[in-house]
Amino acid sequence: MVALAIIERYFIYWLAYAFVGWAWETGLSVVLRHRFEDRGVLNGPLCPIYGFGALLVVTMLGDVANPIALFLSCGVIACTLEYLSSWAIEVLFHVRLWDYAGKPFNINGRVYLNGFLAFGAGATAVVMVVQPWLEGIVDSWPPIALDLTASLLFAVTVVDAAITVAGLASFDTRLARVAEELKALRLEQIRDIDANIARTDARWERRMTGMRDDVEAIAEEAHERIRGTLSWQQRRLIRIFPSLTSSRDAGLAERIRTLLSRRR
């Protein structure tokens, strides 16, 4: 029972930090892009990497008293976790969700200096201020409240994670299907426009109007095919991660994002 209570407490800590990470990422998107975007990888309001990062620094660096040493250690741990997460996602699912190539002092586009500074500062605050406060709150809960809350939220999180992993597992295959469909549509578009120009004696402006109509029709059909091939979750990931790329085609996600934005 004691071991179960400890696991439940740490799961609640993980949820709290994962939610804060989601709120931070989503709020940052609102400030920078002037629109609300759910920035969580999961469908619920959670960024798992923030939860795991916080638990790592709490368990590994909880006894470090020197703020400078704590800051540097937190930055190293956070960036190592981010690097490994990016690498694992790319190896397992053949997509890169974020890419810092072009940012100053980046390492293979997976981590960069600003992330080290931000995560180092945030994790230092977690160890020195937030975690003691959070422990006090959770310790004040009656055992039955902790059991029920942890059990319910665990069940919901597992279902969400299963749906997310299933979507990522089929992501690469569905992107390949979309790529083939877009390629076919481009060929159809070229043939149709050429045919229209060849058989009409109307003035140039009229031909141009027909060409624009054809392009709009092709874009509409491409949009519908994308929506029919990619799940809501997969389309959301493409939308909220501007630097998401596929190992099959580096520019495919951007083309899909452009087509989807025509109807937003």
C-alpha cells in the first residue's frame, strides 16, 4: 500500500507538470501566433515530456542546493530528454515533430541554446519552489481522494496515450498515401489545363479564369482527400508543429498545411 501511494503521488506530480507544460506551450503559441492552438501531443491538455523532465530533475537533483549547479544540471537533463525524445519519435514513427535547424547553438536541430536556458530556469524553479509546494498539497489529500483521483486520471491518460500512439504509428503510411494522391492531382491538373487551353479560342483573360477555376477545384479535391486520409489527430499535429517533417518527403507536411489552411 505504501508503494502504491508513492506511485500515485508521483503520477499526480507528472500530470501537474505535463499540464503546466501544455499551458506554457499553448500560451506561447497564442502570444507568438495570435491564435489558440492545442500544443499537446496527446489529445488531452498534456505535454508528457514536461512531466517526465520535471520528475527527472526532482528525483535526481532534489538534494542539490547550489542554484548555479542546479540550473546547469537541469538544463543538461532537460535537453538530453528532448534530444532523445525527438530521436525516438523519428526512429519509431518516421516524423520529426520539431526542428531547431537554423537556431543558434543547435545540436542536429533537436535541441538549442534557448531551450537549455528556458528549461534550466524552469526546472530549477520546480526543484526549489514548486515541488515542495505541490507535495504539501498532495500530502493533505485523504488517501481515498488520492486513490480515486489517480485511478480515474490514469485510466483517461492511458486511453489518450493509446489513441495517440496508434495515430503516430499509422502517420507515415498515411502521409505516403497523401503524397501519392497529391502527385496524381498535379498531373491531372496539368492535363486538364492543357486541354482547356488547346480547345478554346476565347480571349486570354477567359482562359486565365478557367485556369484559376481548375486550380481551385484541384485544391478543393486535394483538401478533401487529405481529410479523408489523415485522422483529426494527425491533421492537428501537422497544424500545431510548424517544423514537422516526414522522413519520406521533407516538404510534404508544409504542402498539406497550406492546403488545409485554405478552408480554415
